[in-house]
Amino acid sequence: MADDEKNPAREVITDYAQAHFRYFRTADGTVYAQKNGHPVARPIRSQGTTGSHRQELMVGLFRDGRGVFNGTALKEALDLIEALALTEDVQAVHIRVAPGFDGATWLDLGRTDGQSVRIHPTGWDIAIPDPREVCWRRTQLTGELPLPAKDTDGKGIDALLRLTNFATAETECLALTWLIGCLGPSVPVPAPFLTGPQGAGKSTAGRMLLRIIEGMSSDLRRPPKDEDNLTAAVAAGWVTALDNLSHMTPDLSDAMCCIVTGIENVKRALFTDGDVFRARYRRPLLLTGIDVGVIRPDLAERLLPLRLERPRVRRTEAELWAEYAEVLPVVLGSLLDLTVKVRAAEAETPTDLRMADFAHLCAQLDAATGLGALTAYRASLDDLNDDVIEGDLLAQTVLKHADSIEPGGEQRMTSTEWLHCLSRLYSGDDLRPLPKGWPTTGKVLSDRLKRLQPTLAARGVLIDTGRTSEGRYLEITRQATSPPHEQQGAF
């Protein structure tokens, strides 16, 4: 009898699997399988209809003449392999972008042959990463990118800007900075909000920016109805693009803040009584829309408004996308060239901005190219502060009251006293009714002012809280000098 006929089916499968695949676990305990010499890893428990490890194992056994095995034998073999893999070293898996050795980063091109782009301090090249250095995790949202062109001399950047309708040169350099940030696995980037009049090509420009990173098969999506669906979609890809936003609920605003700067999601693991599933992620977001209404202050610090204008000459969709697909390899090559150049540039990190990593990237782009990305970024944040203030009557009332305080002076009261003071100031002599959403208690007022702190500070008004022997207090201080970005002026 042949050896395979003597051994139970589960042992045949286990021996074959360990000879042809590498098994390891991630920090959350998920076990992955990686074909020898190939960088793509698949969770062994995946039951997906395409590309699951169970399927590639069955196909390998059949093609190598080991036979066709029933589900029970496969399950028993995978149970044993999973138990053995839990004793192996921990290794991370990455979607689209990953850190490498010696300061390099990798970009997954989504190709079946595993070819990827390695961006290192002196340039970039195309290679298949060592599985011990990078493990790619692919999903149905992972599109294929073309092989980037070498020696483009910046022609791809010119082609991209020609195809889009950005209103100003400052907007163009902010879009480029965001794209460079998307190629860095450890750089949190603000979410571009493509806005402009109807017919300005916001959705088209959004698709073009998205497909540089995610490939031609990627597309814009409607905002999910709940946070769970949003986080599930975000965790399965790298860049998430939401189209035609017209309203921003508080829950969606908070979810976007967490996605941009990083979050951990914990849920009960399926088919268990007490085990949990952990998912950590930080992802780039891209938004399009004419107007989203009132923007909350914490989200405003994480947005990057990019204004577009209506094109003078209209083109058909087929013509436009045919040209885009043709120049995409050159665009990607030029972006990689610019990324290497920017990362090599030395620049100081601005210490007064919330998204300090992105601000530093803007400063590096300025040092490498002479563009005014950092000044443009400051001006965009200033515009967003204006939007927040224009949409918040409480912020307007606090600023009006601050005008009565001497520069460098301060005023301290309890939150309840502040509520009465600001309510009287808003109502005025004509005793107009307080608007819907106005704070009803001192505690609510205190919470609202804490959320408005960054916005008010950008206008020279500082909010502070503390406690004395008499109780808690709120303090409003009017700065003696204007904030640094107001002194520098706009571009």
C-alpha cells in the first residue's frame, strides 16, 4: 500500500500543508497561512467564496496528486495546524502599505505574482518582499495597481493635475501631500474633503486620487448607515472614499475622527461565549460633497478641504478614464519619485497643529520643492475654524463676550454663572428666545466649551477649567497677542 493510503487523511493534509505553507499568528491570535516564497497571507479560518486558504489547500492537494478529501478531514487538519501555529512567533499582516526593514516601506500592487514596491531612503524599486519582512493581507477591496514607470521626470504629476480641476496651486500641493502621506504606514493624514460648485468634478477627482493608491477597480461609496458597517468597510481596505456627503451626524463625525487618528474595535468573537475579537486600524479617508452642514470642532482639525472649480471644457467619461488608465503608471512612478525626495528633506515639525505628522510632511514638501504646502494647510484650518464658528451660536457668543475682556485679561466664574452670562448676552435687550441646542445646564455648557477649545484658541480665546476651595470654575482668557498662524497671514 502507498504511504498515503496507510495514513489517516488528516495526517496527509497536515504533512502537505506544513511542507508548502508557513503558518503564523498575529497579535490578536488570528492564525494565517502563507505559501512558501509568496508575501500574501490568508487567515486559515476564512470561509470566503474566493481566495480562502481552505480552497488553495484543496487545489494544491488535488494538483499534486494527493487526492480529494472530505470536509471532516480538512477541518481536523486545520484544527491541528491552528493549534501548532499558536506557539509560533507573532507577525503583523498589512493591507496595501507596510513598514519594512532598514527604514523602508512597501506598497502592495495587488498582483498575483506578489510584486510590490519597496520605497527606501535612496529610491524605490519593484520586488517580491521576503515573507519574514512583509505579509500582505488582501480582501475583495484590494485592487491591482499597474507597475509604476521609472524615470518619469515629474510628468505624472503634471498629468494628474491636468486631469483634475483643483481651484488653486495651494490646493494642488495639499492633494499631493495627502497622497504622499497615504504611502506611509505610520503617518496619520487628515481626510480630504473635495468641495466646490455642482459640476466641478468632485466625484471624478475623488476617484482619480483614490485609484492612484487602490487601483482602477476601486470606487467611491455612499456613507454607511451605522458605525459598524463603516468600520467593517474601513478595516478591509486602505483608503476609504465616501461620496456626496450632505449631512454629518454626530456619530458619523466621531467615527471619522477615530478612523483618521486610530482606533481599536472590540467585539465578541463568533460562536464563542466569552472570547473577543480585536481590530486596530488607522486609515486614510477621502470625502466629497458640496456642503455637509455644521462641522464639529474635533472633526474640523482632521479635515483637509480641497476646492475644485467647474472645468471650461467637458469631456466624455470614456475619453477621460481611457487617458487616466494610460497615464496611471506614470502618475504612480512620479508620486513615488516625489515621495522619496520629500522623505529625504529635512524640516522642523510645527508644534502648534493637531495633525503634527501631516504638518511635518507639508514642511518637508516645501523644503524639497519650494511649494507652500504648510502655509496652505494653516490657511485651510483657519477656514475650517470659520466654518465651525459660523455654524455654532455658542462659539459666536463666547467670542463676542471675549471682546469685552482686555487683551491678556481673564474672567473666571462657575459654569452656571457663565451659562446665565452668555444666555443674557445672546438674548440681548429684545429677549429673543435661545436657539435649539443651546446648553441648558452648567455641565452641558462646560462640555460644549471643552469641545470648542481648539476652535476658540485659534481666535485668541482660551478656555480653562479648575477647582478652588469654593468649587469648580471655568476661565476665559483673551490672549494678549494673536495666534501664530494669524500673524503669519495667508498665502
